[in-house]
Amino acid sequence: MKSCIIFLGAPGSGKGTQAEWLSKEMKLEKVSTGDLIRSEIQKGTVFSKKISPFILQGKLVPDRHIFSLLKKKLAPLFGMGFILDGYPRNYNQAIWFDKFLSNYPDILQMVFYLNLKLPTLISRVCGRRICDNCKKIYHIKFFPTKDNVYCDSCGGKLTLRIDDNKEMVSIRYGIFKKLIRPVITFYGDRIHEVDAEQSQWLVSQEIKKYLSHDHFKN
């Protein structure tokens, strides 16, 4: 059965890393609303001018903008299944996405919530670096490159996201916790909570145990 696997968690909780790992294991495309938004900003589109002020203030982009980006991206993926990184982020998005998925009854939905405390989150996020080219995620302490300047995989330059600092992380975490509670309630027993204070490997193993071996392709 085709799968829609959702990863929820505060920015920096490791959901992107786990989604990337699982996309390779299951041969499914990973879709991140954050990546979609950053792509628009990098291109300097008219749309980017609408959403940039929200990002600079540490606020979430309005739902109507997210909806339009996501629908366009997901349309060709329902025949194969996909992994969704960081969406839905609030109750209205969860309601909308559940109704949207009801049009595809052959899609199996699974939701993982990576729970992480603020001090750990600040430590992780402020040391995170992203490759400008291939978007691979590194960390100056936990997963460094050879020189912490260039990507070991493609040679692209590593950058620190504009909102990856202590103040912005704290703001984003507070907003996230407030908005995610009703989402967790909405999904109820459909959601699997994972302790993201664990190592990356242990988190992966905990996720894997919830999934049938049939999901993994050799």
C-alpha cells in the first residue's frame, strides 16, 4: 500500500534528518514545506515577498500560502506515496490535510512526533549548517564536515539559516508548542511519539519498529 508518512517536531528536532533517512530506505520522495518556502525566497519570487516578513519575525507562514505550495507539489506523488516533513503544524492544517487525503483512500497515513526539550533544541539548531547546493544537513559538533565550510558530498558552501539563532529558536519553539498540542489531540492514537533526546540512530530504530518490514525495499 502507498504511504503518507508525516514527521512532526519543533524546528531542529531532527525530523528532517529522519525524513531524509526514511525516504532513502523506502524509496519515497521527501516533501518539506520549509524547503518549498526557502526555494521561493531563494528565487526572489513575488510570492517570497509575501512570506519573508513572517519568517524574519519567527512566525509561521499563513496557511493559505502553505496550502497552495503543498497541493502543487503533492499532486504527482499520490501514485507512489511520499514523506511529509513538518506538516501539518496547526489544527486547521491537520483538518485540511486529513480531508485532502480522504480523496486518496489507498494511501496509508502514519504520523511521528519527535519530542525535544528547548535547551537541547538550542544546542542542536545553533550548530546546524545546510549545504547551499544539495541541502544536506550537517552540525559543527555532532556531524561536521572536514572543514565546516564546504559540503563533503558535493562541495557546496555551508550556510547558517537566518533564523537559526538562540532568540529565534526560542520564539519558534514557543509558537510550535502552542500550535502542536491540538494537532496531537486531533491525531490521537494515530500518532507515534518518539523521544528525540536520544541519538539519531536510536530515533531511527524506534521509528523503524513501528513500520512493517514490507515498507523497506532492498
